[in-house]
Amino acid sequence: MKIRRLKREAVLKEAGKAFGQRGYHNTSLDDIAEALEVSKGTLYNYVKDKQEILYELHKVTMRIAGEAFEHGKALGGTGAEQLRNILRQHISSFTTELGACAVLVDMDALRDQDRAEIVKQRDVFHKMFVKIIEKGIRDGSIRPVEPSLAVFTFMGAIFWLPKWYSPAGKLRGDEFADAMVDLMMSGLLQTRPSKSVARKSQAAT
């Protein structure tokens, strides 16, 4: 069973690379089989069809998001600190899973049932991001913004990352993640003390 799982993972990884390079609709199972140097029939031992591959790759992106939230929560801190740590982990992981993450813009190609499941999970993560931003606004680390608009803005940038990021670029994955998060957070950070922070400061003097 372990060998079969490893081979299935290899199929998914190669498929992710192919989708990232050519796009989902322009990639066939024949292309994936050729890249793996196996017959198309061999692929059917591990996946039923191309749409199953697409769904499994979307699940990889959901796993990455879940792990990023766990990482950020474990480190704790203000709303801004948690958001920064989540985004950094999220982006850094994406740069190592570019193939899998390239499918993020191919939602419409999913089967109805699979798409509904992925959309449901995305909505959960969206609400989690909103809560962290609201926490940051309350604790004064994030300036007053519309939380949902902020989430749509930075997640839109992240979803398109696999389309243009190159590991051969000037910045490594972690360095790139730091630079990208700095750009995202610059529009959210509180540049002057909020009223609640100011009141606490006055009370302490």
C-alpha cells in the first residue's frame, strides 16, 4: 500500500507540473504518462481520470492553507503578527508546490460535487482570515479596513503566484515569501496608534 501511495503521489506531482506549464485543459493523460515514462494504462492504476487529478491537487492547496493557519496560531501574537506568519508560511509552501497550486485558477473544470467541496473549504479559510484581521483591528495592530476586501485582495495575489513565480528567480522561496508578505502587510499595518492603544498609553502615564 505504501508503494502504491508513493506512486500515486508521483503521478499527482508530475500532473501538477504539467498543468502548471501547459494549463489543465491543454494537458492530457498521455502527456502525463509520457513525462512519467509509463503507459497511459498504467496511470489508471492510480487515478480514474484527469478530473480526479485536478480535485486531488486542489486538496493539496487546501492542506497547505490549513497547515499555514496552524503554524500562525501556534506562534500566537497580535492579529497582524498572526496574519504575517500565516501568509509567509502559505506563500513559502506554494513556492515548493507550484505545480499543484497552479490549479487554483481552474475551479470551473472541477466536477460539480468536487467544486462544491473545495468552495466550502475556501469559505472556511476566508472566514478564518477575516477573524484574524478583525482581531488585529481590535488590538490596534491592523488599521481599520474591510476584512473581506483585504482577504480577497491578498488571496487573489497568492492564487496567481504559480503563474508567474520562478524558482530560478533572484529570490529563494523563503526570501520571496518575506518580500511578498511585506508588500501585502504594508497596506494593513497600523501606522499610528489606534484609539484603544492611545487610551492604554495615556492610562499608563
